[in-house]
Amino acid sequence: MAAHNESTLWRTQNFLRDRRLVERLVSRAKIGPTDVVYDLGAGGGMLTDALARRAGRVIAIEKDAALVARLRARFRGRANVEIRHADILAHPFPRAEYVVFASPPFDTTSAIVRKLRSAAVPPRDAYLALQQEAARRYLGRPRQTLAALLVAPWFSVQIIHRFARSDFAPSPAVDVVMVRMHKRGPPLIAGSAAHLYRNLVVALFVSRKPNVGAASTQLFGGRVSRRLLDAARVDPTSGPSALTLSAWLRLFREFARLPASLRAAVAGAERRLHRKQRRLQKIHRTRVPRDALSRVSRRESASSHLTHPIFATVPDLWIAFPRTIPSVPRISRSS
């Protein structure tokens, strides 16, 4: 990696071939001349350029120093583009309205989504490029998922574009889509209750018990569990993935009425989940060895004629199961 002095992001790069495709994706986003757009992980700047043609201001954030230097050279003199050398996970979001475009690295997608949903002021819209399998989990279809439940009270999620594998050079080994996360107004759960909701959902969803009745009994005791599920009109024999979002919201509202001593049974559940996730070993399924790329591909990757990366990761759902979790592809960017 160090031998390639253009960027530390050389390996596992998959580039969109067509600038026109990037323009079409941006044109489908609801961005106007008064909008502030955060391009998280701006790479070589092709998406940044397309966004700058429509938005009032673009904040392009990039961690890689070589790419930052390229971005600053490319957008010198563009008054509505600001380049920031920063880690996208550490950089704060504004407290005014904004839009996000992001193609996060394969091992940070879940962290990016957590950052979006937990922001003091969540973005009005977030456009994320994800592996199709991961996107389906955020949709919560055909069955409910933990990943979807942790997002749904604050964002609606839809797939707005399906890439062909041939859109990339080299082609990835998985299917890639772009999703739109649109902020709900008002949210289904108030921000002041968000932490309690997430702890409840995580505690019940990752339990090794066979159904929500057994899981809630383990947490609250049999009598309280039966009263809670009956009030929420939840079948205790249902698995967590069989419950609809509406059922989960009813269950949370009844749970929130319990005494603080009982609510404390789920305290720290989300934090423990994240700690376990960080310990998971990610296996990069679509790594393309540098030597496998043609000389032409190498020249293209160092030039400014290819585009934005698509990164993705398997989201939070599978932490409940004691097995190695395969990651999904990281597709790097260039201009």
C-alpha cells in the first residue's frame, strides 16, 4: 500500500465508469441552491463537483492526506466548496439543516448510520451507497431487523438506484445500491426517549431466547412481562423479527411506563452491542489484489477521470449470533 504514493486507499478500489451516472444520481437527489451538503469521504472529487453544481455549499470531508491535497488543488477557486481534512466519524454535524452524501468504508457503514441517527440535528436526507444485502436489512424487509428498528423511528429508508456490477472497474463481487434516508417529521419517538428505545430493542433482539416472551421474562420477570406484552398487544411466542415496527413502538410505549427500577434492566444494551461489534473480525470479501489490476486500470485510478467510491458493510443485525461475520465490499473512489 505504501508503495502507491497517490493514496493510502489504493487497494480494493472499484470505480464508477461514467461521469454521467454520477450526474444522474445527484439530479435525483432533492438538492437546491440553498442547501448545504456534506460529502463524507470525498475521494477524488467527482461527486463533490456534481454536488457543487446544484447545492449552495458543499463540505467535502476526506481523511486521506493525498486525496485532500488533490481535492484542494481541484477546487481551488470554487467559492461554494470547502475541503476539510478529517475523519468522517469524528467530524461534527451542524445544528442547521443539511444533506449528507456518503460512501463509507466497509468497516464504518454501521458507525456512519449510528452517527446520522444520533446527531443532535439529523440530516434532512442522507444518500448512502451500500451493498444490496445491507440495504435490505436497513429496510427491514421481508422480515424485521435490528438494523432497521434502530433507524426507522427517525428515518424512512428506500432504495433509489441499483447499480450494475459493470458500472464499476473492476466489477465488485456483490450488488450495490444507493439508499435515501429521509428524516421523519415529527419522529416516531422523541429524541429524549431515543436511548431508552434503542436499549430495549437491542436487549430483546439479541437475546438468545426463542421469542420476545421468553426474552422479556428474563429481563423483567414473568408477571411484568405478561402484563407488558398484553398491554402492547404483542404475541409472546413471536420472534423479534416477526414483529412489525408498529408492534415495537407499542411495546416501547408500554415499557416506558414501567418504574425506573424495571427499565434499568435494559441499561447499557446498545453500548454492549457496539463493543462486541468492534471486536468482530471483518473479512473483506471483494478485495482486489493490486497485481490483479491492469496497467490501464492503475493509470485510470491515479487520474481524475473515474469517480466516487461505493463502500458498504453488513449492519448491526448479526451480532446476536456466535459466528464470524463476512463484511461487504469497500469500493474506493477517485475523481
